[in-house]
Amino acid sequence: MRRDLLEAVRMFLIRQSYREDIGQILAVAEHLDTVNLPNDRGHIERIVELSEKSFTEQVPAAEREYLFVLEDLEQQRVIGTSMVHAQHGTRRAPHIFFRVENDERYSYTLDRYFVHRTLRIGYNYDGPTEIGGLILLPEYRGNPEALGKLLSYVRFVFIRMHRGVFRDRVLSELLPPLDANGTSVLWEHLGRHFTGLTYQEADLLSKDNKEFIHALFPDDPIHTELLPAEVRAVIGQVGPETRGVEKILRRIGFDYAGQIDPFDGGPHFGARTDDITLVRDARQVRLATVEAADAERPWAILALENPAQRPGFRAVSSRILMMEDGRVGVTHDVRSRLAVEGDELVWMVKA
């Protein structure tokens, strides 16, 4: 069977993660190895455990971290992940960043004017909601169902479903260009001199403990002119692997926040939560069953949560047919994946 036909009949489901997914989540994490989802089994186990407790509201709202997985139902395989942290930046674990600022200088004697770019360490103890952990296995990229966009967008539907849990701003930390060995040139020329740690050591340690940054980094602004040109060139730049993510974020209301990651120099993007189009436009609807919703119909993300089911949270993307009575037409297959049997309300946002 041709690849495009095979993909056309495959079925995908986004759901909350469970302990039995740990091995497959680790296999996905190997493809990117980020601080939010490191390629380390111990960390993955703790992330999944906290996620389960977050979905069942067993931890305070500010400590909740939700890990979603995308499953190829035919293969019974986890093929992607995404995450949302209810609050990134607390008194116990502040959000740490570099403010990218301009230092203007003028000499009347020389009649010379300069604008110097500086980095100043910043801390946020009452931080925003953060999205992260977005990974899709390479062989599933370019799928007709836009699986990467689905993985990203589902988090905003979930935020709307539980708006009271989340903060009034949402942050996304994007990866910059990295060396072939996965090392940050900014860290090698800056952070390593202040901490004595390799990029990988600092990145992993910072998942659970950021005290060393507060203790060892200078509080005074750092002039980037003192850094090599190749380092200055990557500050605030989006890496090739995350340019698609940048486009998605800008499309729904995010913009560069004038901040970068102190480890790798990647830019921070932010938005007011209620101004994010997907949060603003998500609403509850009732479903009707139709034989088909052809390719001319709009795409939508459909999601619902039922603690009595397993998985409790599930979401799909589907072509939809808007009915005259206000209901949304979907195929029987979509209802089956969502486990919708009756007339219950489902959250929807056009994608």
C-alpha cells in the first residue's frame, strides 16, 4: 500500500500519559532531549508521576505539570508528546532568564554613539504558565493531519477547559541553533565559565535545581561585545528544528518576549492567556454523526475529559460539518476515538 494511503487510514489520539507509557515516552525524548523532557529514565518517571497526579488534582494547582502523548492507534505506539506547566516560576524554583537590553552610550567629545546589547539575569517567583516538551517522531512529520500542530494546539484547549488553574500569561522557550553534538555555544563561552559545568550537566541539573544559577551568575549586565561573533549571532535566534513551532506560536498570538534562556540563548515567546486565539475561541459543542466530512470542510480539535474513563482526557483532530441546529458533524470513527456515545458536551476549536 502506498505511504499516503496508509497514512490516510491511520487513526491518532492525543491523551494523558500513564506509567505504562514511560518506555515509549523515553524513546520519543531521545529525539530532542530538552530540559522539559530529558532523555533520562529517572526524570521521565518523575514527570509522568507528577502528570498523573496533576490530571487527578492530587497536587496544588501551581505545581501541576501535564504531559500529553500522541498515539498511533494502529501501531499502539506513542509517537509524540507535549506538555503544559501550570506555573513556571515559584519561590522554590524561580523562572530564570536573561533580559536582552540595550545600553546606549554617546561621547560628546568624539561625537560617537553606540548601542550595546547586554544580558542581565532575571528571576520570576510568580511566573507564567509554560508550554514545552513538544516532540514528534521524524517519520510522522508532514502527515496530512498536521500532527505537530495538533500536539501544540491541544494544550491551549486544555488551558481553556481548566482556565482557573493557569496563569494570565503563557510562556514558550524555543530552542536555538545547537552544535552537532547538541551543545550551546553561548553556554560554552558564558555559563560554563561561571559554573564549571558542561551544557548537558547544567541542563539536566536545572530541571530540579536552579540554585546554582542564582548563586554563581553575575547580577551585573554582561556586554555581548565581549563574546565571539558566532556566539552573538545565535542569541535569541530560533533553531531549524523549532522554526515551525515559532510560526505556529506567532499565528495564535505569541511574540518575542525580549528574553532568552540562560543556558542556550534560545528566545522566549509569550502571550496573554486570554488573547491566545485558541483559548479565546474554544467552546463546547454537541456532536452529530455524519457519514463523511470531506476535504473541503474545516479542521478542528475536539477534546473532552471524563475521570471515569481511561484515558480520562482525550483529543483528536477531524474535519467537521457545521449543522443547522448548532451541532457539529463528525464521523463515527471520531466519536469512537473520543468515546462519545451520548449527547455529552465536547470542547472544540477550529484549527
